[in-house]
Amino acid sequence: MTDTPLPPNQMQQVLDPPQDSESLRPEPGDLVEDNPIKLNVLRELAGESILTARQFTREQVIELAKLAAVLEKTEITPYRPLGGKLVITAFFEASTRTRTSFESAVLRLDGKIISIPDGKVTGAAKGESLADIGEMFNAYCDLVVMRHTETRSVDEIMQNLRVPLINAGNGTGEHPTQALADWYALLKWNRQMSRLPKKGQAKKQRLHLGILGTPGSMRAVKSFLLMALLFKEQIGQVTVISEMADPFGADVREDIINAGIDYHVTNDIQEFLPQLDIIYMNSITFLGDSYKTLDSRYKLDAESQMKESAVILHPLARLDELDRSLDKTSHNLYFSQAHGAVFIRQALLMCMFNRLDRLPGQIPTEG
């Protein structure tokens, strides 16, 4: 190992907020300070498909976040972590952030991309089955990232697909890598969330998580909530603010009950807003072949009665539910959340391709 410091990631200079902004960009290096990356945990993901937030352990999420923090700080491209690997990004549903952040992640790791930005240019437009498309993909690439309007699409393509698949959103199903981006942002914001609480810590000292949306039909919200259950020791209460009487669906509600987290459902945002430490919001629900937006009653702006220390997360794209008056405030963690998606996806891809041996020797690791 050499002590020569690694060059900083050149992206850092453009990720810093403007000088007139108080929006948050937590320091990624804090996650790995005196805390080496546990390679044996990350190797568990080698060769795996990523289909649901349920498949991750708490330790895997934390170690992925630590690796992402190193990648955010370090210029990694010269080490060619994905050199010789080819990824297909197959997006049968419109996407800006997810598709381009995956493609950026692959290219910055020196991998190669075949991009399908619109399902209308595939054989699916002529009636070809996803199972057949999956069989063809086996010969064309080393990994597939897919988004699709149909919830059952993951099961269909997996009938014949034998290279790893990353589910980048399947109808009203899940969006597990969005949840990784969400929790990467939160772990940077509050480093203590990556540590188990001290024995006997009261629940009232834990964080109050608020979700504006409907986990049962909003895939990003669902995956975020499922991953939140891994951090139940740091979360004292979950409040879901929704226009629906049952925003969960039976399966998600069962997960919450089994985790033993106190939860409440309300349609009155004012009732709990001043108590929330973390606010996760989304507006867009995918319903078959159309989109439904959240009622405008749930809009947040700079005048909303939030805790001074409260942070807001949003997977974006946003409509008028998240007012731009919040963009330059210290509540804004959502830009950092979006930026960090590139690095957490880089970390995941390196693990799935079993390329952790290409990390520079100066990076603190164990196992």
C-alpha cells in the first residue's frame, strides 16, 4: 500500500451548493472516518440481481453507503473498475434521473453502455414478450437495468434472463436503488444512523419519520419505507400522510408490524408536520398507463411549519408539492440525494460485478 493521497473526484466542485444557498451537501468522508469498508459484507452482493429493497440487510446498506462515500470523494475512473463490462439500460417507461445516473455510473467506472431509452424502439412494440427479450439480452451484455410500466415485468424478464438484473422501477412495485440513494443521503446527513443506538436509548430520543405519499402505489415511497425498517433502532415513529385511508397495502403493513415500529396514518399534514425530523415526499403515482398526482393540500414551501432541523427528501421529478422556495434552505437534502445516486449506484455495480479488488490500496478496507 502506498501513502500517496488519491486525487479528489473532479465532480465535487460542481456538486457544492451555490454560495447564496443553505441547501445541504453532507460531507461523505465522515462515513468512513475510522470506519473501514467491510469487503466481506459487500461481496455478498456479487452476481446477485437487485429486485426489491427487502433483499438488503442493514449492514449491506451501510457498507454500500461507505463505499459510495469513497467514490464520491475519489477520482476512481483511472482504476477502470468496470473495464470490459457492458450494461444494457432498458427503459420501457420514461426516465431522466434513473437512466442517466446509471449510465453515468457505468461510464465513470469505465464500463460500456447499450442504452434503450424508449420501449417503442424494441421488439416489444411489435408484441415480443419480455421473456424472449431477456433471452436475447443474455448474449448482448453482462447486466441489465430495466424500468417498465408493468409491475409483473420483473418476473417476466427473469423467466429467461441469466445475467444480473437491476429493477429500476416496475409499475407500482418497487425501486430499490432509489431507496439506496435515499438512505445514502440520510446516512451522510446523520452519521449516527449507521451506528446502533446506545443500550436503553428511549424511543422519544429517536427520529420521527414522515412520509407524504402512498407506499402501496408509489414504488419509490414503498422501497424507501421498506429500507427504513432496517434502521428501526434509530426511528421512533413513522407517520404517513396520505389522502387514502389505507396507504400501505397488506404486505407493507405486515412488514411495519413485524418491525415493531410505531406508525400513524393521517390526512392532515398540519397535525404532525412540526414534529417530523425527516420528511420523505413524492407526488406521482403510476396507475396502469397513466399518472396520478398527490392532492395539492400536501404542498410544502418555505413558510410551512417545520422543525428548524428537519430535512426533506424527494425522489424527483417534482410538481408543485415541493415549492422551489425550499431549494436554498437548510431543509433541502433532496438535491444531495439526487446527486448521490450516481455514487451509490457505482458502489452497487462494483459489488455485483465483483470488482472490489480494483479499489485503490489507499482506501481503508477490511475483510
